[in-house]
Amino acid sequence: WGTANDDIWVCGDKGALYHCDGGTWTNETLNSITDELRGMMGDGPAGPYIAVGGKGTIAEYDGAIWDKIKSPTTFVLHDVWGTTTNDAWAVGNLGTIIRRVNGTWQTSDSPTSLTLYGVWGRATDDVYAVGASGTTLRWDGIRWIVLRSSTPNALRAVWGRNANDVFAVGSKATIMRFNGLYWSQVVIEDQLIGGEPQPVTDLLLDVWATDKDTVFAVGSN
């Protein structure tokens, strides 16, 4: 996650946190955290930031120091997103959904018990979560509702340009696209291996776009 070419963060195993200023990576690992960190977001270059991970771990940066925050769950948290760090969502195992409002994290009613891997939104009343077995959810400002995705494959990440153009990616090179009404699967062209066309079946772990015509999905292999 980052705000610019000279302000990039990565997180990982055992509280690992590294920051790049455009040329040098600096180790900011949190010694107080023994579990992995899986997702991160922030308000801007000066913070605040939020990182989430294993056993419900939540770490927050207030602009000066990182601190481990009390979590309402012990389930693994896979991703975090918010309009600001003061109105943020995190999702995880067994359908776990938690929300940070006015400085406090609290559980949110979830319509699924399946693991949720990704969360993204464009407004406080338009947030999407995706997960195992093609699970797709949408927060409408009042409650989380289930959207039919038409795929049985696990979805690992979600991102969109607007309410009528949202992408989700996952296992078996699955790419789904939401037009505001329903999800449809995007066909991926075969890759040439030894001169022969072969289907792409790799796990896709994230998705993002640079403009209205260019979308990137990345994953295994």
C-alpha cells in the first residue's frame, strides 16, 4: 500500500513492516506483534495507518508511532479498507467483518460464515467484500447483503473504478466484473506454451487499474 512513488509500505510475517521513500527500504517491523500482517491502509503520507492480520491483529500508526490495538476478534483478518482510518472495515476468516468508528473497532453482522479475503469500497454506503466459494457481499450503508457472483471459485481481492465497474479476482485465474446489477466472468485469453495454447489457471491475488482501459491482476507463478 502507498500514497506515492516515494511513500510505499509492505507488511508480512511476524509483524514485518517495511517503508520505501523512493530509493531505500527501511525496516519498521513491530516487535510487539508475532503474527503476520496481511492488509494495510492509511489516510495519507503522514498517517494515520492501519494494518491487520493473524489472530485478529490490528496495528495503528498515529503519525508518530505504531501501536497494537485491542481487537474485537481473534480470527485472522485478511484485508482492510476505509474512506478514512476513522471509518474502516476489516474482513477475515469465518465471515468475520469488523468496523472502526469513532476510534473503536466493533463487530458487524455478517450474512456469511465463509472466509472473506478482500474488501474495497468507494463510499461509506457502497462497500464490497469477497471470499471463499465465490462469496460477494455489498454494504449499502445499513447492512451487508449477499450478491450472486455465479462462480464457485474463491475470490481473493476486489477493486473498482465506480459503482458500475467493480472487479474481483481469485483462484483458477477467475476474474469477475460487476456492472452495478450483476457479476459476470471475464474471459482470459490462453497463453502460448511451447507454441500450444494453454488455459491460464493460476491463483490471482490482487487487482487494480491505472485508467479506464487498463486493469492489472497479479498472482502466483
